[in-house]
Amino acid sequence: MQQQIKQENQILKNIKFVGVTFDPDSFKNGEDELNKSIEMGYKVITDYPTSTGVVFSVGLYNVKEEEE
């Protein structure tokens, strides 16, 4: 009997950039947007430090199952 092995391939479906500033008056907006994105299933790909904060690139992935 031939055994079938399933592999999961993640396919990038959507990408966006979320900025979080170090400004005490406005950092909460970026923080909330980043947290909401994570709750929606986005995963942090990388972060880009800037002089005023951090910009996160986040991606939403679909999982495609393949049989060998």
C-alpha cells in the first residue's frame, strides 16, 4: 500500500504595513491596529525600525495542502 504524505504550503494572500510610533499620544493607534491584524490571522514578517517608531510588515497566509 502506498502511503500518502500531506504537506502544508503557506501561500501569502495579503500583506500590509503597520506603523507604531514612539509618540506617547499616538502609539496606541498603531498598537491597536497591529493587535487587530494579529487577531485576524496576520503574522509578523519583519520589522523596520525608524527614527520615530517601528513599521511592521504583516502577512496573511492561506494553507494549501498537497499530497505526494
